Amino acid sequence: MAKYNLKINGKVRPVEVDPATPVLWVLRDHLNLVGTKYGCGIAQCGACTVHLNGNAVRSCQLPVSAVGSQAITTIEGLSEKGDHPVQKAWLEHDVAQCGYCQAGQIMSAVSLLKSMAAANRSDPSDEDIQAFMSGNICRCGTYTRVRAAIKDAAQ
Ligand code: FES
């Protein structure tokens, strides 16, 4: 066991866990931040996506010992009232079906738009979205609505 002071959603959260524990389980089992979901556990589905210093990462394959002073943002920390532009676009387009993968989809979409903004672009193409979001799997097949919501949120 080791002690960590993790920066999560703007707060310092102390935890004592095995250094190899994936961040996903620290969030869910130790800090009750259960918006981040377990899907595959092998970095293939994207359900567990969170931000590490603003970049989308798979928390199921990120050992807590690798985080250090980097800031973690989960779906709970994306906005105060669920009103981030991407969350608003998600609601407007009624994207979610069963909803299980959606936190991961939204965290990846926010990361995509951040990278577009860094390149002075606000017009993600279908190809841009496909390339960036292909690691986020949705068994309900909400991809068409995901694309539409991302394009709206980019405006
Ligand atoms: Fe992490 Fe599937 S649970 S990518």
C-alpha cells in the first residue's frame, strides 16, 4: 500500500492503495466517483475515459502510481451543473441510449474539441471524429448522434 494525494476535479483527494491499482478503481471504489465506467479493462472500449492534464486517457490501464501531480478530471468534474457545451449538445441530440458508455464518449469528445481548438479549428469532419473517437465503443450504436452532437458543440 502507498499513500497518494490525487488532484481530482479541482480537489486534493488522499487515498491509500496498492501502487498498481488502476485509476478507474481508485475513482469508483475509493472515492465513489462512479460516473467513470468499467467496460473491458484492457484499454479497448473507452468507457473508463478520464482526462489527465486535459488529455483523454483510459483509466483502466493507468496505475495510480503513474499519476503524480497531474490533474485528473472525471465526468463529475467536467462542469458544475452538467452544462459543459458538450454535455448540452449531448442532451439536445438525445445521444444516450442505455447510457453506459456515454461518460467516456463525452470525455473523449471534449478532448477532441480541445485539440481542434488548439489548431484553430471549429469544424470537425466525420473523418476527424471517426479518427479521434474510434476507441470509444457504443453497443447501442449511437455514433450518428455522437457525431452530430460533437459538430454542434464545436460551433
Ligand atoms: Fe478501460 Fe474499456 S474499461 S477501455
